[in-house]
Amino acid sequence: MIDMNVAAPLAQALEAKGYEALTAVQMAVLADGVEGRDLLVSAQTGSGKTVAFGLAIAPEILAGSDRLLYADKPIALVVAPTRELALQVKRELDWLYGVAGAQIASCVGGMDYRTEKRVLDRGTHIVVGTPGRLRDHIERGSLDLSFCRATVLDEADEMLDLGFAEDLEFILGAAPQDRRTLMFSATVPKEIETLARTFQRDAMRIIAKGETKQHADIEYRAMSVASRDREHAIFNALRYYDAPTAIVFCKTRMNVTHLMARMTNRGFQAVALSGELSQQERTHALQSLRDGRARVCIATDVAARGIDLPGLELVIHADLPSNSDTLLHRSGRTGRAGSKGVSALIVPPAEAKKAQRLLAGAKVVAQWVKAPSAEEVQARDDQRILEHPALTEAVGDDAAMVGTLIERFGAEQTAAAFIRLWREGRSAPEVLSDSLPPPPASAPRERSEFGPSVWFTLTVGHSGRAEARWILPKICDGAGISKDGIGAIRVKEDITYVQIAEPLAGRFGPQLELEPGLIMERMEGEPSLERPERAPREDRPAYKPKPPRVVEDDAIISAPAPARKPYVKRDDAERKPYAPRAAAERAPYAKRDDADRKPYAPREGAERKPYAPRDGADRKPYAKREDGDRKPYAPREGAERKPYAKRDDAPAGGAKFKSAGFKSFGGSADKPARAAGFKSHASEGTGYKPKAEGDRAEKRTYAPKGDDARPYAKRDGKPAGKAGFKPAGADGKKPFARKSDAPARPRADAKDTSKRFVPPKGAKR
């Protein structure tokens, strides 16, 4: 029977859901003296925190009534860090307050804003949302928190880790100061305590029973595997446990996409859940897990908080989490509400120490085991076949078909077909390399205490740009050992020496190929690692520093320079006397033959006066001519000027007129005239002759058209109009005349395309 402190409509909803008793955290929020106070509650995941704060805020929402009336503004607000958690909280509150008739709205990112606004405008009692979208509604005026009586922050520590501190302050600042504030979280770090002191008044701290014993229903297993077998170990773990629902956590979205493709190819019914998916895709993925259409969920840490999946019995950490709190929240997806679960950590040798630190920080003890081998997976499958419920059920109506199968194929063949059908829908187990669990954590050892060891050589050195930090992980992955089993690494010019602990040397054998072209070979004895002695340096003269510089009275005075050797003039006797080169050394001069030269001959009749420069005294000085000395102008006698007359042989317009391409009346110089029969002056070959005064034709006066218009008269000797024009009837043809009785041609319709020209098919354009 549900506790009597629960309101009647909520107690009825709990009984309908199948609740027989409340959990520890749910009982704690209903204890005496808690009602009306701010709460800071911490409880492990899966302990029923959602129902707990739903019961805690019931007095503010119901206000003593069993049926809620219309509310135009929300009474309570619930803030969750992720979309999935917000939608899950809404589903829980729907059935919890369904009997009371509460209207609950969700405001999460990725959904249609207008749809959410319409729901808020119709009136709601409780609003559940994420910080970013809630702040957006408040800023736009579609969400009014002026009548909010209770505010709940679910997974408050996760919201601070995701950077929602500023949004939370804005949302809480928009609510009334006398509201009730409740904070629920699995852990309460210092940041949560600071936030509680800022926005809560005299908050009551509630620690649910069992918090100190983290995840008592979860079995932790650390699987030590080689780096190359990480994905194969995940596949074998899924096949070995064969959980109805399992979740695999990865560190990044890229890892989720990669692992999703690998698992789909092997026949696993898997879905992905990451931040790059739309809200609709993420909702469909979770719904397929709840419906049983998918059995494996590959997700990032976005799904580590608050997600509750039915039948989730296995959690696999494909990538180790960043801290111990994330490890607890990931593992908390299983072992909920008293059910059992397994949390498996895939630990390569390079991350063994990190896994030990995470487990120690989470205060849990894990069992270090090997990853399930192919033989173990096969044996577990065979056991499930024998325990299949179909083998123990009565034959019933299928007796006739059973008899037919046995009669036709025999019992052995029928059983073999059943086994093949069982294994057909499951991926084959993967073969893994041997990997031992790492030794327990111990104090760091000194380098000199490495102990018995065996030396190996690698076929790479400085010439191949090898380094110890590059070689170390390859050796660990190649043999499946941790770096504690590797001692000294000495890189030489063309070879590298590696020291391996003697108990682990057997894993390498006499020779091991770490990767194509990189071979690790065992050697006898120890290498000589002493550096060769260098040849002594040649003696160099001692360094003599320069003389110091003395500073006196802001002046720099250099030290006296060393004395120079006095100058001594060289004796002339020491100089070698000058001696010209012998004549034999020079090339003999050869005079050009006179026969090759043209004899000089003076020009005939052009006796030249010898040049003699004029003396300055012989020059006549310049004197300006006076006007009186100038001779007056007089025309030449007998030189009567002839009047101007254009030459008859000159072409019209001059020679340049035609060459310039000037366009005449009939066209250009290189084109014929447009009108037939037109002849320009240039084409007649005669020059331009101006008409005399008497020869000029009498100019006709202009008369406007009308009744008094001057009749047309043909000019004498020239046809009317352009040259070559033939009047009607000149060639015997009847002139064109429109019939007066013919009907006028109708005007074409622009919309009528029936008689338009259509080019024939195949016509080339």
C-alpha cells in the first residue's frame, strides 16, 4: 500500500503503474518537515528521482484539490540537461499526474518552436524543457513564469558541465523570488553547492540511503584486450551476454558512426544516438529500443544521463570515460530499480592505468578478465540452445508436421536444421589474441630495478626517423603487453635495441613482425650501448679577450692599442730592375699590302678650296635694318594674275576624295550605290564644273500640301525620282491596284499560333 502522505490522485497513478512501495529517495522527499522547503537531493541513478521530485512538488501543483483547473500560465518548471531526458521526464509526469488532469508541455531544442508556442498559449500546468530552448521562449515572451511556484533542476551537475550556468541563472531569475527550488543530482560537486547557495533559501540536504555504496546491482568487469582486438572484443561481449538491450558508449560522434557501420555489417540490430542526429531521429532510435526492434544502442555521453531503457542489462565502454562521475552515470543505465546488470570496460594495454584511476575514483571494484573468446561465445550459444523454452513446450497442434519432418528427414537432420536456423541470425564470434589482465596498481619503480630481461632488435633506426615514443605503442600493441614490461629503448643509426622483461619475452618468440617492414628479432646477450670515444680535439690557441673599454666622464676611451712595428723603407737594391720584354716575344707587325687598297682619285671638276677658318675680324657685325631703308612693295610688271579655273583633268573631289572611302550618295567608294542606275559624279569620270549664273535652274519655291498645293511636274530631261525608276505601265504590265470590293485583311490574333511559321524538322540553324 502506498504511503498516505501521497495525494490521492498520485497514489492512484502509482498503484496503476504497479508500485507496491516507494524507494528511499521517494520516501525522503515525503518525510515530515520537508514540504514547502528548498531541497538539494543526491541519489544514485536508477533510484526513482523523477517520481521523487514529481511527488515533492505535488503540494504546489495540486494545492489540496484532486482535479486541476485550467491554468493559463505554468505552475511548475522542470529543467533537464538533454532532450532525451526532458522527454523522458515528461512521459513520467504524464502518467503520474494523468489522473489529476494536468497539462504538461515540453520545450526542447530540435523541435518546432511554433508548435511548442501553440501548446503554451493553450495553457499548461507543468513545463519541461532544456535550458537553451526555455530561455528562448522566455526572451520571446511565449513563456511567462510569473506564477511559477516550484522549479526543479534535474541532473544539475551535468547542466553545469555542459556550460548552461548562464542560462540557468537567467531562467531562475525570470521566476518569482518566493518560488520553491529543488535540485536533484547523482553527485553534488562544489559548483552545485555554490549554485544552491545562490538560488535557494535554507535548502535541506537529502542523501538517499545506499548512496555511499555505489551501484550494488552492477557487476563491473575490465576486459584487457590488445589494441587491434578492441572492436572484436565488443562484438564478442555482446554475443556472450546476449542482453535484450545493450548500450555501447563511445567518446566522439565519429567513433559512433564507425562502430555503427561495423556492427550493422555483422548483423547486429543497432541504432545510433549522438548529437549530430536530429531530434526526430534520436526519438525514433529510442523508440525502436523500447519496442524491441533494436537491441544495441551506440551512443555518446549525451545519453548517459537519465535515459531509462527497459531490459538494459549490459553497458560496454568502447572508449573509456573522461572522469569517474561519467563512468558512474554511464554504468547507471543498467542495474535500475533492483535489476542486475553488467558494466564492461574495454581496456587496451596503453589505457590500463587510466582505467584503474577511474575505478578508484568511482569507488567501485572491477574484476579484471579476458575478453570472451570465440570458444567461450560458442559454448554460451550451445547452452542457450539447450535451454531454449521451445524445446520444453508441448508439441500441441504441430504434431502432424513434426511427424512428417522426422519421417522424411529423420530426427538428426531435423535437429541440425534447428541449430543452423538458430545461428543464422547471429554473427560469428571473433578470434582474439591472448591478453592477460594487467597487474594491480603498485608504487612506481626505479628504472635501475627492471630485473631480468631479454634484448631484441628492430629493423629501423635514426635513418628511418625512428623515435622511442613511436616504437613503444607498436610493441605494446604487437605483443599485447603494457609499457611496464618494456625497459630501455636505444635507437641507433640503422637499428634499435629494445629491452623486454623476461617473463614477457616468450610472447615475441624468436621473431615478430609488428607491421609490414618492421621486424622485431630476439638477440643473444646484450648489445654494446657504450658510446664510442671521440677523437681528441686539436689544440687551439687560448682565447684572448679584447681589452676592456674604460668609461670616464661620459666618454668612452679605448685602451691603448699594441705598439706597431716601425716603418722601414725598403732598400732599392732589393727591388728587381725593370727589363722590357724581348722583341721576340711580341708578334711581328705586318703591313697591309697596298694592292688591297683602292687608290685615291680626286673628283673630276671639283677642285676644292683649302679650308681656312675665318678670322673673327673679317666678319661684318650685325646691324638692325631700319624701316626707311626698306624698298616699298610693288607688283611685278607684266605679271597679271590669271583668274582661278579648276583643271578639267582633275577628278571631282580631288585624288584623296576617292581613296578616303568617303560615302557618296550612291554608297561608299568600294560599294555600289543602293538605287539601281544611280551614278555619282566620281563614277562618270568628269570633274566638277560649277554652273554659271545663267545656267543654274530656277529654284522652286516650297508650297505646303493642301488644296493650293503645286502640282507635280517632271523635270526636263530627267526622270522623276531616283535614276532607273520606271513608272507604272512602262514595261507593259498593269499597275497594282487594290480592289475596292475586296474585304480588308483581318488583323492577326497574337494568341493564335496555328498559322505561325514552324521550321521543318531536321533544318540546320
